Amino acid sequence: MLAQGYARTYRANAVLTASPGQLVLMLYDGALKALALAREGFAQPADDISRIAVINTQLLKAQNILSELQNGLNMEAGGEFSRTMHRLYDYHNRRLTEANIRKQVEPVIEVERLVRELRDAWAQMLSKNDESGAVERVRGVA
């Protein structure tokens, strides 16, 4: 029990001290974790009464995170890139809604792959910014 409290405190401090770019990376990681847990829920036996609850809860969590990323877009500063990302997040959320309603794992796998690509590209961009010593001005473009 005590270890859980320490872990919670550590996560809270990590969020409070993270740069805007690192926060975006944390959101991607959270979405990927929820998608993986939803995928695991689909693997549970059909007669397992917790299966539907696990799938629903984790898909909604992933959708909430993706909506947060979408709402954080700065449409003025990001231009066409932000508009494209907005449409992509819309697509992700539609596919996850479809997965949840129809209880199909395929859309979850698709969205998980797409989000992982975004997460990895974002992490690479952050790494390059750190290496070059560039000032991080990525807030609102994720």
C-alpha cells in the first residue's frame, strides 16, 4: 500500500515538473497503455463478466486522452499541421467508439499502431531538440 502512495507521488511530481513536450509524450504513453489494456480485455473469455467493463473503461480512457491532445492543439500557431492532427484525432476517436459499440478489437489495434507512430515521432523530435539545445516551443502543436 505504501509503495502505491510513493508511485502516485512520483507520477504527480513528474507531471508537475515536465515540459510541455514531455507532457504530450506522457499523454501518448497513457493512451497506449489504455489501448493495450483494452486489447487485453478483448482477449478475455466471452463469459468473463468483467470483460465488457474493462474494454469500455480503457477505451473511454484512451478517448479522453486523445480528446485532451486534440483540445490542446493551437489551431492558429500550428496551421495546416494542427488541422491535420485535429482530423486524425477525430478519426482515432471514431474508430475507438466503433470498437466499443461493436466490441471489435481490430479498430483498437489500428489506433494503437497509429498512436504509437505519433508517440515515437514526438519522442524523436523531443530528443533532437534536447541534443541541439533548442528551446522547446512545442506546446499546442501536438
